[in-house]
Amino acid sequence: MKVLLVNTSDKGGAGKACVRLHLGLLKNNINSKLLLANKSSNYKEVYVFHQKTNNSLFSKLKRRFIKVLTKFKILAPPKKIAEALFIENRIDGLEKFSFPNSKYDITESDQYKEADIINLHWVSEFIDYKSFFEKNTKPVVWTLHDMNPFSGGEHYEEVFLGMDERGFPIKRTVTNKELEQFNKVLKLKKEALAHVNNLHFVTLCDWMTNQLKQSDFFNNFPVHKIPNGIDSDIFKIRDKINSRELLNIPQNKKVVLFVADLINANRKGFRFLLEAIKKLDDGNIQLFVIGNKNEALNQFENIIQYGKITDDELLSSVYSAADVFVIPSLMDNLPNTVIESLLCGTPVIGFPIGGIPDMINHKKNGILANEISVDALAKSISNFLKEGVFNSAEVIRDEALKKYDDAIQAKNYIKLFKNILQ
């Protein structure tokens, strides 16, 4: 059985998850290859697909000339420019938007030609819906790391945008122009998949399964739930004192951890956590932030910004150094960060949204706030710091191992691939 995994890059949550699955398949002696548009790692059997493009002087001048004419409204914007303008004019903080077209044609690659089955992951700007599904002759499994494969272009169809003065999320208003664009994109996707009969979806949690099944079109395809897997030899319980010394974290503080690549993204809900910490007004709390740094946070004495971490061993020490990991996402799938924390024996606090309830067993391995609000989050953090949770670090890890060890994930994918090929 020859499996080809496809992802736009090996970075970000979906990229890391795809690489982890690829390595898990290799451990099980599966002939797995990973095809990327952008590569930054050096793992085995990982390839970059280079699409041939027309970069002649004439083509470059033509593209520049069209841009100038469009800018001065002499010419209606070509499709590519119109798409770029739509994305540029979206509200800051909203999750990524992707159109279902691409310059790439992975069916031309040797890796595609050799494969028995294709496993798409996060493939925005890499897979062209129309051409790929017209040319594809192999069974496809599409792992849903977000909503984009079946949405009108948004990677998350965000319900909330911002926070009101009482600390509650503000319901997002979608404009008519946005709705018009969503409908166009969705129509293109449905047309591309109209005659496809060899496609299976994999969801990571019940929430994503339900989102997919709400579509009167995409729910016609088979759906299988397989959570992400994490390497439990790396993400494990480490000595708290040594971990804090390594990271220069005070030993006498209660450490609340936040991890996200983009802390200013609306969906990640960092503002709710920041306001909750302010409301607690407890000098014994230290907020430890992993992700892109924000100069505005330098004014807070109880916040340590460490920056981005790409080394998983070091990230494991971060979780082990914390007393609790807080994920204040307003919308999410099955975040790798929660699994990583649990495997390190560190409890998790979050809102009851997306795949978070799949992972948090209330008061046993963490706390689910009773609503999305600053007060609810502050109360959950306060209760945890006073009472903790029922399960020990060892029990938290053991329970997570049963569901999220990478060996279990690989085993479930192998079973699915074999069933489809048979």
C-alpha cells in the first residue's frame, strides 16, 4: 500500500499534525510519502512539488500592465486581482480565507502517480478543486483540520468578532458582499465534486462531524472520526522545577500558559484570557505566553512573552512548567496544544466550544467554563488555582495516551486506507 499525504506546508497546526501522521505511518512500515508546496523540515520521504510557471519577460510585463489598468479603473479587475482585493478588504483578526483554485497540479508529480491512495490535509492554495478532481483517478481521504474544504472560503465560519464592555463576545455581522462571495466559492466546490464518488472525509472531533453533516451536499460523502495523534515519547511529564529553571520562570508563582502561533487572531480569544487575568488581580499569577510577541503586552509585569517555539522537546518542558494551560478559543477544531498539554500531565481550561469538550473531562483533567465570557473564564481559573482537579498528572497523561498517542492514530488510518482500497 502506497500512501501520499498532501499538505500546503509543514508549518502550523495542520502541517505539524500531517508530518506526525506521516512519521507514524513510516513507523508502521507503511510506504508513506508527504508532498508539500513549501518545505522547512528534513524528514524522510517528504517532497516539494515545483509547478512550472511562465516567468518570461513578456508575461511579467503583461501582469504588471493589467495591474496598472485595474488600479486606475481602466480595466475591470481580473479574477486573481479581484480575489486578492476581497481578501485584503476583510476585517483584521478574522481567520484566513482561501479560494478553491491553485496554480499547482499535483497529478503531474511522480509521488501522485506512484500512490495507491491520496490523503489530503490542509491544502489551501495548493489543490485546485476543478482540475484535481477532474484528473484524479485514485481514492481520496480528506482530513479536515478546519472548515475550508466544505465552506464558502472561510477556514472558520466565525460566529463572534470582538468583545463587548461586559466581557461577552460580539456576534459577527456578515455583509452581503461576503455572502455573495461565499456562495460563489461554494458553488465552484460543489460543481468540482458533483461527480466524485471516491472521496472520504476524516474529522478530528464530533463538532466538525456535525458541521460537515449540516451541508446538504458534503454530507453525501462517507465520514470517519480519527483524532490527531502526538508523539508521547516527546510530550511527557517532565520535572516542573527543572523545566522552570530552563525557561527562567519563577518557582513560587502560579503559572498560567497560553500557546498560539497568532495570539492576535480573533478566534484564539487571547483578549478574553488577558481580561480574565486582570480581573483576578492576583500577584501570584504569572501568565506565560508562547507565540508571536506583542509589544503592547510588555507593560504587564505578570506576563512573560517567550516567542515562538519550534522545538517539541522544549515545548514539552513549557507545558510541564505550567500549572495549567488555558485555551480561550471562541471556535476551534481539536487543537494539538490541548493534546500536548494533557500528555505532559498539565490540566486544561477552555470554553465549551468545538472539539474542546471532547478532550476536557470537567474537573478531572481540566475545567470547562460554563459560557464564553471573561467572568466565566476568570472564575474557572480561580477555582482551579484554589481546588485543582481530581486527576493527578500521571492519570491525566494515561487517559490522554488511550486516545491521542500517535500509534493509535496511525493504526486507525492504516485500517481506513486498507478498507477503502479493498
